[in-house]
Amino acid sequence: MRLTLALLAASVLPVMGCHAGWSRWVDRTDLPPVLAETSVEMRDRDGHMLRAFDVENGRVRLAVRGDQVDAGFVDMLVRYEDKRFWRHTGVDARAMGRAVAQALWHRDVVSGGSTLTMQVARLLENGPTGSVRGKLRQMRVAWALERRLTKDGILRLYLQHAPYGGRIEGVRSASLLWFGKEPRRLSPSEAALLVALPQAPETRRPDRFPEQARAARDRVLARLGQAATDAPVPRAMLPVPMQAPHLADALRAADPDARQFDTTLSRGLQSQIATLARAHVARMPARVSAAIVVADHQTGEVLARLGAPVYSDASGGLGFVDMARAVRSPGSTLKPLVYALAFDRGLAHPSTVIADQPMQFGRYAPQNFDGFFRGDIAVRDALAQSLNVPVVALTEALGPDRLMAAMRAFGTNPQLPGDAAPGLAVALGGVGISLDDLVTLYAGMAQQGQARPLHVQAGAARSGSTVLAPRAAWQVGDILANIAPPSGARAGLAYKTGTSYGHRDAWAVGFDGRHVVGVWIGRPDGTPVPGAFGGDVAAPLLFEVFGRLTPDYTPLPPPPTDTLILTQGELPSRLRRFEPTAARDTGPEVTFPPDGALLATPDTVVKVRGGSLPLTVLVNGQPIETRQRGRQIDLGRLGPGYTDISVIDAQGQSAHVTVQARP
């Protein structure tokens, strides 16, 4: 190294002596690219980093401006590395002369003489430092850089490219990954470590060589006349920020040229819901995922959005699937919209009586989840109990096209297979919708029927049209707010759960006076999760998420002035009872044995379809079963000859068959 410095001085000094020739030589310099790729960043509403994408070879190189870096650090860096930085033209002749003299006198290298500009030249070209040729190239590039860039521009290149160990490049990356904060307010000990690290980024890594890192930091402080510190050095490199990764992927795919995405998310809330989701699915069967969306329905801002609890290739890469945007069957979560439309159009009122009994809508005969019918029931209770027949009857009266149109008017994109026309089953989840869209739908209902398109990027707020009368939206919210919450949860939240066919999707969506939250739980590949009901697995997580909000609940608004809060008897006559247009079931039907059958065995099982439970079964006029709630009745052994079997339902409607049993 001593010989290198001596040869370098002998090579350069004569060239510098001929100023005109030296100037032409510098002007002809081919500079390396100074615009290097920096990590794409996604930030939260307060400017906190949520995610940083890698650049080439897995490096993390964050863009940096001078105002993003602590002025004390910059002052310390210049004083320690290149105290005449603001005055020299790229090469500090005094420093180089001193370095040569010291090397010759001490028979060893005491100082290298490199300026910050020369270090930038080496970083841009990733060139060698131990040869005369390499050093000369750095000097030439340094002189050229000084002619073509400002001092601030050169300093910014250093702050962006300096190595800090591992795959960290640049002071912002270093400050975030070593100290967990932006470099705006570095302590003296933190600043000193970041000054020392680039000189030997691998052998001074504090997570691997803490003693060397501490010693290097203390030498910086000592040389600059600052008091020594007993502050520890970081013992681990922090992970690169990876919050809301599915959202970051989607934003980048939509705008691949953008370098920064400023979002409406809250970093603290995002972290909390991810922790809640991981703990929740850990108690569930394998390969179960979860998605959560939290929004402020007053502003339309999405505050947190989770596409999966873990962003990884576990379970065959299913963690990379963004289930907040996946199209799934919503189960019963669309029922509130049906009731709201019925209230809006004057078809029903919460106190209206509606029949929950067997009905046939063409070839479609919906059944309640538990197989039982409740008879006449208030509309309020039909929604609260999530009964199927009443909501299908209302959908028929409205028309399924109107239901689909309302969903789109709220800003959602419901999907049906192929070019299929919407049918009555849409009300029970026979349509595809994403969690993002479902939360958007409920945000509109929470906003008293005003469409509230949600947005995740700052400044992207949009207004929407009025889809429902405020009173209709309020009436639905009032019903949902009086549904009993899970054990231990606070009452007063308007919420609805849903379970899709085959237990493939479990949902819970709810809102208060300010926030709306949606939860989905299931398997991304669509396989069933036996026993997973929205009320059992999704609702508890919904209430936990609300518990993390501040405040956890905001009261729902009072009823609009035109809201009729009346009992059934006080309603106008046309609203006292809803009469469906669908043909009612004519009563029970004996599907086996058929009328006139000759039975091969006297042991007989009767199967019944339709009719209101409970059933009464008579054999030859004598009651055999009363209050029978099953639709398959074992009559035991029939006597020889002809037998008359009668089935009577709870409404007094009956069916009869006559069979003959062989002796």
C-alpha cells in the first residue's frame, strides 16, 4: 500500500502540473451511471415505512434526500471522513500528500487520503482500491463528478450508496434496519456508528462483530472530541418492513413506474390486526387463512388491510394469495341489503309480519339453515335470526336484478358464473364478491345509504351517489346492532355473519358510527373447513379488531326524522303483513312410499317433503307420531292388507297415501 501511494503521487502530480492537459483529461471522463435503482416504498398515513422492495441482488437501497438525514450525522461524517469536502475539487491534495508522507515515515498506511467524492466514485463503479490504476480511476471520476454535480448532489450519492453491512445500502436503509427509525434524529452514538460502518461494513457489523463495531464507533467519537458513550450497539439487524405486503404487490402491479406509494393505512393498527389474525388461525385446522379490512366509512380511508396472516410459501404458497380481493360466496352477509331495499321501496317495515314457512319459487324451494320454519315472524326477527325463506320472498318481490344493481351502485363488483342471469339464490350468497367489496357495501349502509367508495392511497377520496333512503339504512343498522354479540364482547355493534355452502367461507362484517370492519376465514383453495361458521370463528375476530380501534365503538347515529318507529299494530295496513308473490307450498307431500305401492316388507319408513313442522302422522286414522320434527318417520311393522297413511303439518294441510303390505 505504501508503494501504491508513492506511485500514485508520482503519476498524478505531474499531470496536475499541466492544468490545461489535466482539465481536458478530466472532461473526457466517461462517468458511471449516477441514477441507480432505489427500493420501491409503501408508507402509511404518517409516513412510516410499511414495505420496501428489494433492488438488484436483493439489496435494500432507499432513496434519500438531504432533509431526511440528521444534520449532526452529516457534519460528523464530513469532519471525520473529509473535512475539506466543501472546498476541494474532488481530490484533496493536502490529504493525499499527508497520506504518502505518513506511509513512508511509519512504513505502514496511516490514512488513505480518499475524499468522500472519491468514495462515491468507487461505490458507483464498485472499483478496486488497492492498485494504482484503480486509485487513479477514482480520482479522475471524482474530479469529473465535481465538475458535473453539486456538492449536495455528491453527498446525496454517498448517503444513498454507502454500504452498511449485509444487503444494506444507504443511510436510510441503515438507520431503519439497525435502529428502527428514519435518520432524521440520530443520537451521537448512532451517528458515529453509521460513520464508521462503511469503512469495513462486514467486519464491523454490530450483529456479528459487536466489539469491533463498538470500537470503531468510539474512535469516531474520540477523533471528533466527543465524549465516549456506553450505549450498546444493535445486536440484530431488523427485518425489512413487510406490512400489508399483498396491498403493496397490488399497488405496484397497477403502477409499476411509481417509486413510492403513500397510503391511508395506520402502521400500528396494521401490525395489531396481523398479530390477531395469526393467533386466531393458529387455533384452527391446517391451511386455514384469514383476511381483514378496516376502514373509516366517514372518510372512505382504509386503515388496515390484511390479505393473509403470513406472507410466505407455506402450504404450497397459499400465503401469497390475497384473500381480501379473492371472489368468494358471501353466505348470508347480503341479507341486510335485501331488507334495506325492501324498507326503501315500502315493501316492509321492521315490525311487518312475514311468513317463514315452506314456499316454492318455481323450482326453487329454500330451506332454513336448521331445517325448521318459524311461521309468522316480525321482519326484524327474520333478519336477526338470518332466516332464508323470508329474505328470498323479499328478493322475489324486489327482483334479483335490483339487488345486483344496488350492489354495483355501492361501488362493488359482484360476479356470477359466465353470463348467468341473477336468481333468487343471490340473496343467500349465490354470487361472488370480495372482502374489499363487501366492506365497501357495508360502509355505504353505515353512511345511511350513501355510497362510500373506499380508497387506500392518500388523496384518492371519491364521493358516491345515494343508493338507499337514510331511514332504510338506519333501520337495518338498528336491527343488526341488537343481535347478541359473542360471549364477552361489547354490545351495540351492527354486525352480520355468514357461512357459505359447504363451510368454505366464514364471514363477519360490522360497523359503528365511524368504522367498518370485515373478516373472512377459510381455505384459499376453496376446500371446506368442517364446522366453521361465521358466528363461531369470524365474529369473535371481528370484535377483537374493533377492540383495537380508538375508541373501540363510536355510537350509531340517531334515526332520521322520517323514520317510522312503530309496532305492527300501529303500521299502515299495507305494511302490517308482507304477502309474497310466490306460490306457497300446498302442504306436505309424501315422497315415499308412493300412493298405491305394494310393499315388499311390512316394515315402513315414510319420507315427507314440504309442509310446516311439526308433523302429525296417522295410520288408518290413529295418530302414530305427533310433533314430529323430522321428515323421515319410521312407522314400524304395518299389518297385512291396505293401510291409509296421513301426514298433517302445523298449518293443518295434509297429504295421504294408501299402500298394501305383503303378509
